[in-house]
Amino acid sequence: MDDQGNEKVSQTEPAQQDPNDKEEDFASLFESTVRRGGRRIQQDSKISGTIVSVSDEWVFVDIGGKSEGIIARSELVDETGPVEIKPGDPVTAYVVSTRDGEIRLSVRMTAAASEEAIRDAFRSGVPVEGLVTAERKGGFSVTLLGKQAFCPYSQIDLQSSGNSEAYVGQRFTFRITEYSEKGRNIVVSRRDILEEERAKKVAELKRSLKSGDTVKGTVRMLTQFGVFVDIGGVDGLIPMSELAWHRVSDASDILSSGDAVTVQIVNLDWENHRITLSLKRTLEDPWDSVTTRYHEEQVVSGTVTRLTNFGAFVELEPGIEGLIHVSNLGFGRRINHPKEVLTPGDHVDVRILTVDKDARRLGLELILADAEPQPELTEGSVVSGMVDSVKDYGVFVSLPGRKTGLLHVSEIGDGKTGDLRKRFPLGSPIEVQVLSIDPETQKVALSTKSISRKIEESSFSDFVKGKGRGSSFGTLGDILKEKIKGGTAEP
């Protein structure tokens, strides 16, 4: 109040701020945060945008709110080479700095970033580029942004390659998983980033891949049970049985690590992370054209691959195997196992008996150079043979001279019915009569009817003469049984 009682009004003027101070405050504020459409863009934050232009050195990104960020073009390179980029492509990056009115972005921390950003990269999870310098106990030494870090063996890759030295000298992208002791203890992981990349690629492949598709890939690792192939960031397995149409004992006989291959998708099990591939299904199946190269009665050479109780398998060419039945190995004598005659790895000459393309089977018989000459078959002759195979319509019998004849059901002389396979076991001896030999096809028709009649006639004659009765009279049936038992092996 003044002397007259009037209210005194303060004449004090507000302090005037130095214009330079305003500029400093604004620059300081801009360095730490920038607003975009009402939302702050902070250093170390993750942000998405759209590429608006690409120069030789920089990629300019629209991050909204009339703001643009820049990324060094050299950063848009992965371990396989440059990434194709163009205006309009989406991009996700991290805010490295907001200094001098420029928003600097990075898809991963590189040596170009400031050293003090390591701690921020640990907090935010920003990927950091590092160089594997040496192998050490438990893992690898890694240099990143001038600091020494440690990467455990389990974190250098998705799966162990078995060759740790291959990582030394390589430059990879890592994520800092531990930062302590003021940077003296830094632990990094490459696996975390690879798993994220794989998850993205799996999501993309889930949408595009289906069983039966043919895709290109790169051989990543050979194992005893198959080959792992990278088909675009995801591994699939080619089992040993799917490497080739022939039997493969060692995958290295077919492929080598790093080979480029074309494979077919056999099965997709995304839930269990299993993709089954096939190499052989992209190749020509040799059985598709087998009848153009092989025919009955043809003599060819092959290699014995394996022996079983019922015969020997012979490879005529990769992917084409035939079977020599045990009945075609004895040359007139019965053998219990093919090993009595052959050994895996033997080179042999064989004659083709049958060609069944649909069943993928070749029937073979062994040819020996020093085998004794076999007598020629003649119509009406009675010969001993061996049961080779049994069908519903009759029995195929191996005969002298390495021929095969058919004993049709109508020519089985005992008149019995029942399962032919039980009555005529494979490999069992049998006595037959040659009914006919086709001069063109050389097919042999057989019969046991006349043999049965001869046995019956002989048995009746012996009964009349009293032979075989001894002190007792016996019966005609008893004598007939003795004749059959002693005179023929035919059931």
C-alpha cells in the first residue's frame, strides 16, 4: 500500500532468459528424446518404419510424424551377403542416437556405434556385431566395440558343427546376455539371434511350404543317420534311405558339407521341428525303365550285396537288385544257407528268370563257369527238382539245366486239396515228369500224375505177390505208403 492507501503494484519484470540457453536446452532435449505423433522416440528403443530412399551409403526410413531416420547401408548385410532393399520395404531398427537433429538407426550395434552404448545394448537387447578371436575354456573370446566378451559353446550356434575352429576369425551378430563389473564381465549369445531369425523363417515357410514341394538347399552336416540340409534358414533331414535309389552305407559317398542340392519335402512336422527331405525322389527311379535294360533269359553280371535265409541279393546297377533264391544256388544239391555258396562282395554272373517292374523284383539264378554240364530235358522224362515258388495255380520247380517248370494244380497226381504252400515248402525236393517244352518260349510243363499211377500200380503188384507183408498180411494202403515214402518226395 502507498502513502495514500492505494494498492501497490509490483513493478518487477520477469527475468529474461538468454537465447543461447534456450538453444542448449532444446538440443539437450532433442538428443534424449524426439516426439513422433505424440509418442517419444528414445535412444535404444525399437522402432518400425518404411524405407523411403536408398543411397550408396545410407538408407532413409520414414518413422512417422514427419520424421526420418537413417541407417548405414552396410548394416543391411547378413551372413550370406547383401540384403535386397527398396523404397516401400518395412524395416525394424533400434534408435542409436538423436544428436544434431538426426535420428540415427541401427539394425544391430556395430563398431560405428559409441562404446558407451554397450551397457544400453545390454538393457535394450540391441544386437551387437562382434569378432570371434579365439577359442577358450568353455567357449570363445569375442571382441565387440573394443571390449572383450565371452560366448559359451552352446550359444555360438543352433547346433554344434563339431568343428569349433571354424568359428574363429568369423564376424557374427550377438546379443549381450550379461554385463557386470563395469564391463569386465560380458557374456554374449549368437544363438538367441539365430533362434529369432529361425522363428521368423519358420513362420514364413509354414505359409509357403507343403509336402511334395521341391526346394533348393545347402548341405550343412553329415551324420551316421542322414544329412542335414538348410532349406532357407530351417534345417531338414535327408534319412540314409532317401539319399539314393541304391543302398548307402556312408553319406559322404553321396554328398559333402556345403554342397548345393535340390530336395523334395517328404514330411513337415512343425510341432516337433522335424522336416524330412528326400534327394532320391528328385532323381530318376531306375525301376521306371527296368524293362528296357533287362529281360528274361538275359545273362548279366552283378555284385552280391547281402545274404538271407531264403537267398542272395545281387546288385546289377545302382538301385537295381535281384534275388537268387536259395533253390537256385545248389546246382542239384540242397543247401541250408546261401553262405555255403556266396559271400557279400562276390562278383557273379546270373541269368534273369523273371522281371516284375510293378513289384520291383528280379528273379535270378547263379551261373558258374566251372559248373558241371546239366542234362537236357526231354518230354516224358522223370527228373528230380526243387520247389522254387508256389502260386495259387501251381508250383514252380527248379530243374536240371537251370530251367524252371510249372507243376499246374491240375497235374498234381495225389488229388489232395489244401494250401499248396504248406504241402510244397520252398526248397523241398520233388520228383516230376516233363509233359512238354515249348520250343519258342522254352516254358516247361510238369506233372506228377503218371508218377502217382506208377506207384499205385507197383504197390498193387507187390500186394498181389505178397511183398512187404512179412509175417503179417498188411494192407494195400500200408504198401502204398511205403512206396510213396521211399520212392518220391512229393507230398
